[in-house]
Amino acid sequence: MAQQKKKLVEDITSMEEDFSQWYTDVVKKAELMDYSSVKGCMVIEPYGYALWENMQHDLDARFKKVGVQNVYMPMFIPESLLQKEKDHVEGFAPECAIVTEGGGEKLAERLYVRPTSETLFCEHYQKIIHSYRDLPKLYNQWCSVVRWEKTTRPFLRSSEFLWQEGHTMHETAEEAQEFTLTMLKVYEDFYRDTLAIPAVVGKKTEKEKFAGAEATYTIEPMMHNGVALQGGTSHYFGDGFTKAFDITFTDRENKLRHPHQTSWGVSTRMIGAVIMVHGDDNGLVLPPKIAPIQVVIVPVAAHKPGVMEKAEELRARLARFCRVKLDASDNSPGWKFAQWEMKGVPLRLEIGPKDIEKGQCVLVRRTDREKLFTPLEELETVIPQQLQAVGKALYARAQENRAARTFSATTMDEVVDIATRESGYIKTMWCGDEACEDMMKEKAGLSSRCMPFEQEHISDVCPCCGKPASKMVYWGVAY
């Protein structure tokens, strides 16, 4: 077993040596994706897509619990439609892919491949919303979008990626603002309970908010190396889009009004977050709730009578309550241990002739490799307990890493010193001036991640300008 571990580490670059290369090695070795012939686009392989399917299934159920319905909008947006909201189109223009020819003929109007679908939803809502009785409209779509990125990295930043985008319309501003925060809470709970990832939750600054939004809220998980990742956002649009698209309804007093809008989304970059928060030098470490395989059965001395039969019997039993795979290949047990550890399977079940004699098996957790000798008749109880234990251990480890990499500063000199020596989040007060935000980027290389809902009073003044400050901000380097 020691030899197999050594070989695996040789195949995967140590994260301490080169975190970026480690990430690429893991993505490729675990067969999550492959590169395509189009720069910035990727083939999501079955194991990677199974991760996305499990995330999608969990999130979709959460959306439906709050009344959201799924729809599908076209891939193409006419240029005239996109131009209706000035701030929005300016925000996305540099990243847009544009179709100018179709069927061998030049198009009368250019078509944008959707970078996001606010304009399409607004066009549709303008046709179907007439009265307050038509509200709210709580729609979401699962689709791909295209943003022509200059620098790409699998799952984290690609020219085409999978995501969900919710777009809702409400009768009042208060109702829309409340729903914006409701969806943010859905994301926060999903990250915590399903992905085992803690996140700082709060409001984006004016500079960092979504193009065309009145307010943007975000969840910001920290990766193992201290770098931030924008994990999901929820936006309150007010009535800016509805005015631009002339969406009106007759209210309860028979007056014509514009509805208020929200938008919210997460994407396949959540796969990148799982890799970078939980992975180690031996590969993936997957939270049990999204792992394509939760338990892998590895027969030991499979050539001996009764071993494969017992392994298949266990597979059939476990399949009733978890996602299980029996590795019946002719590779050695040591090779299998290393392979499934690299693919992040939460629990390994080993069964051999001596185990069968004793009426037991060996369970090994991916998180700590502790061996648990478990009576076979107790598997229906023990396996769910151990899967839960793996999830809790992953969350606790991520929390510990975030705590160790979160710092406070009261002066610009302290900020620069910490940013030079450490990687992670730096908490400071902020006066609210964008010039100070720019100074933080220029002098320390940090961007504002959010103004957290859980505020702390670190000092009385902004470290950049010395003026009175009442808001605490998380700063960091982000993917």
C-alpha cells in the first residue's frame, strides 16, 4: 500500500509545490474533463458530469421547495434586444460571442450567444405579465452560456460553462428583495450541507456588483490555498430592466406599474470549488452527498472461492441505500486502493477470505484512512453513519483552514505586510469610497470579496484614507 501511495503522489504534483499544476493534475487524473479543439471549452467526462448531475438534482429540489419552476430560453439573443439595457450590455460586451452568418447567408441582425439571459426572460415576461394576479413569476433555467474568456482554467473559468440562472418578477420591491436573499440562503445551505464548504456571505460593493443590478449578494468560499472563489450570486435588479423592456402590470388599485426583478445563479465552477477546498496530494476528496460513487467494494484475494460472490452480494445490498461500485477488475488491490482514493470515493469496503470467515469487512474513510472492522450485518447502519462522518470532517477541516487564513488589519501597512506574507482573507473597515477600493488593489493586490452580513468592528477608520468607516469588508485574491 505504501508503494501505491508513493506512485500516486509522483503522478500528482504536490499542492505545496505548485497549486495550479496540482489542480490540473487532479482534474485530468480523476477523469473529470478533457480539453476540446476550441480554446477555453472542455469535454466534461462521465465522472465529472455525474458530479454536476448530483449537484443539479440537490439544488433543483431546493429551488422547487421555494416555488421556482424550470423553463428554457433560446441560445441566441438579437443585438437589438441586448442593447435595451445599457449597463448590462456594456458589462458583457467584451466577453460576447456573436453570430453574423447563418445558412451560408449574412444575418440581417447579429445574434449574441447568450452570456446570460436577463434580456430573453424580460422579453418573455413582457408578453405574459399583465396583472398583479400574474405575479410572482419564479423561473429558472439549466443551460450553458458563453463568455469569451482570455484566460481559462477547467471548471473555474471557461468560454462555455454549465449553470443555472433564475430570473423572477415580483409585485413589490420588498418582495423582490426578500426573494433575492431567500435564494442566497438556498446557496449558502447547499454549500454547507451538500458540498461541506463554509462560505463568507454578504453584499458586493458597488464596484463589484453585477452589471445592471441595484444590489448583488454573494457567497465566498476560501480554497485550500487561501484564494477566494465567488461561489454563487443573487441580484436585486429593482425595476431597471422592467422599465427598459416596458414590462407593466395593473396593480391592486388598478394602476399601471413596473414589477421588480431578481436574478441568481451558480455554475460548474462549484466542481472546481470542491476540488480546491477538499482535495489533497493524493487527488480528489469528495463530499458524500455529491460523490458519484459513495462506497467502492474492493475484493482482496479475489481468486479464492467465495470472495467475488460475497462482494457481489454486498454490492446488491448496499445499492438499496447508497451509490456503490464493485471493482471486479483484475488490477491488484493496492492499485485499486490508490485509484479510488485518487477519485475521491468517501468510503472503501475491503472484503477477503478472512473477513468472510469472521462475518466482517474493513471500511476505510477517504478523509483519514482509518480502518473500521465492521460486522456485515451492521452495514445498513454503519455506512450511512460513516458517510455522514466524512461530510462533517470535510466541513470542519475547511472551517479550520479558513480560520487559520483569515486576518484582521487596521492600517494599510498591516494590509500590505499580511498580503505579502500570507494567503487568505484580510478583514478591514472601509469608508465606502471606490478610490480606497482601487488603492487596496494597487498596493496589496486585493479585491473586495464582500461586506459580510456578520459585521465586526475592527477599528473606527478606513485603513486606506483614515476617514471614519462603519462597514467591515473581506479582501482577498480571487479566481
